[in-house]
Amino acid sequence: MINYFDTFREAYGQTTLEFGVADIFMDDSSEIAARVGSFVLLMNQATLGKDGDHVRGVLVVAPPLDSKLGCYQTDIERATRTAAESLFKRELSEREQGSLGRFVRVVHARNFRMEAVTEALGTASEGSAAIVAHAALYRMNDEPSSQPLPSPPLPDDLWVPHLCNLAARSVAIAKSRNFYLLLDVGESSPQRPENYERIKAVDGCGVFPSLDRLDC
């Protein structure tokens, strides 16, 4: 099992965490709860900005309940506890478990429309952090795109335009409400270089490469 806490710690060690900005993390493993739990634990331990402010809590925007993709409140609390016990090399007390449980709040999007994500992010508190799980699954609308795909098409040609639109909308909310945001794509880095550059070009949003790029 991948140690996502160390992965995030390494990635964030290359930048300064700030409120009002966003990052994109690309990884296609099925261990989404482990990633989210490690992110929650890191935010619980981290300080942001030059003043070293503590994060007030984490909002997890999870997929719709009827999608059966998980990320339930109990899943994330369990994954956060597992990450903490691995880090501290001991079992957490009931008081510590309760504290971590109160630190994270899971909200399931109503559907896979982008408006459902922005609606959920609108409930994030100032000075908090938020993570959107499976961010590549959300769409601008229910209709197929009228834009022709490159030939031959690649899988990332389908989701990158939607992700970039979601990122632009979401970072604007993070900036206006002054919280830190991570978009967990749920996909590996795009195969098409132009798509990767397109993601990197989203204003106000950084990009953490997937593990295959980190290992290069």
C-alpha cells in the first residue's frame, strides 16, 4: 500500500501552502480513501502561509451516494486514523480519534455536474482546506462535447477539458472564501503532452504529478 502521507509531504515540501489557492493531484490508484485520509491528517498537522496559521478543518467533496464510489464519512475517518497510527506508530486514543473525526466533514455531491461541486465548495469555511475526490468524473453538462477529439483519441482527451473548467471555477471559490483546495483527479497524468500543459495553465492552480512522474 502506498504511503500517501509521505507522498503529500514530499510534494508540499516543494511549495508554500497558502489559503486561497488550489492544486491538482493526479493518481489513478483505487486507494482514494487512503489518499483523502492522508490529506486530512497532513492538513491537521500543517500550518499555512507566512503567519503559520493552523487549518480549521477539512471538507471532503465526495462522489454522489448513488455512484457507489465510497468516500463515506466513516471511510475517511477510518483512513485518517490508519494514516495517523502509521505516522505515530501507536494506536490513537478515543479522544484523539474524536478530534480527528470532528476535523473532517464529508459532503456528497448531488450528481456529476460541476455545479454540484461548486455548490459543496461554497460551504467551506475560511481558513479551512477542501479536497474534491474523483475530480475527473465531473462534467460541464449532460450533453456530449461538440468539439472533435484529436486523432487518434486518448483517454485523457475526454476528461481534461472538463477538469480544467472545474479547476478554474473551484479556484475562484477557494480564493473568494480563503480556503486551500486540492483536486484529486483519480487519473494518472495525461498521455498527451498538450493536455498536461493545459492543466498546468489553469490560473491560480498548481499541479502535483502522479507517482510515476515523482519517481522519475
